Amino acid sequence: MSVGVVIPLYNHEKYIGDALGSVLAQALPADRIVIVDDGSTDRSVEMVRRFEDNRIHLITQENAGAHAALNRGIREAEECEFLAILNSDDVYHPDRLAKCVGYLREHPDCEVVVTGFRIIDAETQELPSSNAKVRRARSVWSARDAVASPAEWLGIANFAKTSSNFVVRSEYMVSHPFKDYRYTHDYFFAAVAAMHDQLAVVDDALLYYRVHGTNTIKSDSNDRVTRETVRLNLELLRKLRPSLAESPAVRANYARYLRRLAENFSDFRLEVFLAAVAGAVEEVPERVLVDLVDAMSAEAYPELAEPTGPALRELLAKRELRELESAVRASRWYSLGLALGRQPEVFRGDGPLTDSATKLAEARKALNHSKWLRLGRRLGVKPSYTSLLK
């Protein structure tokens, strides 16, 4: 087993020492540390050369962007079995490589691991829990309780946060180079892995993400980030096309992701995305579109033969649940039970992942098994809501 760390470096003379020092202090030592300086104009290169360690390999190049520096570093370290990324202003927890590589070794079907993180300032001090950025990060991570998969979670926000959060099998990383995005190359990489169920999450906070005045995403207007996110999702569709055609699991992951994304999370704007999709479809001859849909058999796409869609099922279940609750609360037998302290346990299942159909089934089950209701039946009392319990 060998582990490589790739550090893209650009004008971070103040931070590269902390970043590199955190790699050298790992409980599981890195075998190769590749630093690619992307045309820095400050003393970043000088700061790296102060470290005397034969595992460090410094490469300098003209400025070509973070994705280019990352991809070059990955190629230089591809002989390692596992690769980890660390941006030159972030810091590793001492146990990061040990825990992430350990997870990948224990889960051979997983290709990419991300972890929890903490946010630090320019002076490497952890930001307080009251800080707006910390509160937002906490909200993003709490959304995990309301989703079924990492793919759906990414539809709400890029919970991985940064390319520094990736620890990856080398073969996978080499075959999935970072795209030439300025802000979202990490998001695209995570999304592709998540759609194929190849992205895992380790809860431990094993990364320190630094916020400071020159973070890339702060340097340009917000509309450029939104525009790039729309482009990302168009290219994600193209990237996933073969898998969407072949795999119901990938289609399900993407559908969950898109439903969340459609709520305009993650700097995404559905209206702009739809306009772009319409523009692309306009260029396709109508006959091609007809043939494409006609070729989709129920055997290859079992979703075509599924009964009523989930939205309608949810709507109907919600209506039945309301009817049942109203009927129960209007029942004289229920009122008598309340007066005698015999209230049946009903209408449970209020957790974030519980849909109305599940709540309805649980309410019916609780009522059917209620000792109070069974007593009524033995006494020949038939509550008015009995017909709704089937």
C-alpha cells in the first residue's frame, strides 16, 4: 500500500507551511508528496523549499488554473495506490490519511471518501459556532438526515465543500480528471462518484478548511458561480448518459439529485438550466428525439411500467391520512377513550424521511392493534372510522 498527497499551490506563502506540515505529521505517513506551483508570484515556492524531505516533489508551471495543477500532480503521483488532495491553504487532521485510507481498504467497492471538516480563519483559529459560515456548514450537514443518498445530498449543497476533502483510489482519480471549472471542479467530481454509489462519507472532522480574503469563490461575482453551476449540470448529464441508459440505480440517484437541485439549491437556477436544455434540444432533429424515446423499452427502463408516480401516491396518501385523522377525532368512541385516559397511539412516524404513505400505514396499524378499539369490538361498538382502516 502506498499513499500520495497532491498539493496545488498558488500564492499561498502564508499558508503552505501549515498545509505541508500537516501532511508530514500524519499518523499514516504519505509515501509521495507532489506540490504543483501554478505560477505563484509570491514566495510560495521559497517556502516549500525550506522543507527538507525526500518525499516532497516540487513542480513549477505557468499559471493554468487549479484543475490543471491538480491533474498534473495526480499524473505525477499515480503510481501510488491511494491519492489525497490538499489545497495549499487548508490543513489535515493528523489522523486523516489513516482513517480515510483505512475506510477504502475496508470497502473495496468505494472509490472516493470525504469527511467532516472544521472551518478555520487566516490565523488557523477555528471559527466559533456562531459564525455564519459555520452555521451554514452545520445546516448543510444536518440535511443528511433528510436524504436517501449522497447523490440526493449533493442536490442540496456541496457537502464535501472542497477538493481538499477527497481521498481516492489512484486508478479512479486518474481516469476521472478534474474539469476546467474555476469554482466547481470538486462538485462535478463528487457528483459523478455519488451517482454511481462510489462516494462514501466518514463523519469525523478530519480536515480544516480555511476561509480568508482571497478564497477563489470570493474573487468574482455570484452570477459567474451560478452560470458555471448550470454548465456543470449540463455536462453532468452528458457524462452520465451511458450510465443513465444502462443503470436503474444511477437513474434513481440522478432523479433524487435533480429533484433537490430543482429547488434552486447549490447556486443552481432551474429556470436557466431549462432554457439551456431547450436550446440544446432545439438543435436535435425531431426524428432523432422520436426514435430515442421509441427505443426505450419497458424491459430496459422498468420505470416506464411503474404505477402511479410517487408525487400522486403521496398526494393520495396525504388525503387519506387527513380523512382518517378527522374521522378518528370526530368519533364518539375516541372521545370516550380520551375521557377515560385510553387514547390509542396513532399518527406516528413524523420523522423527516417518513412519507405520508408510511404514516398512513402506521396509523392504521396502531388503530387496528389498539387495546381500546379491540375492547369496543368485543362490546359490539363499531367506531365510525372502522371503514378507513383497510
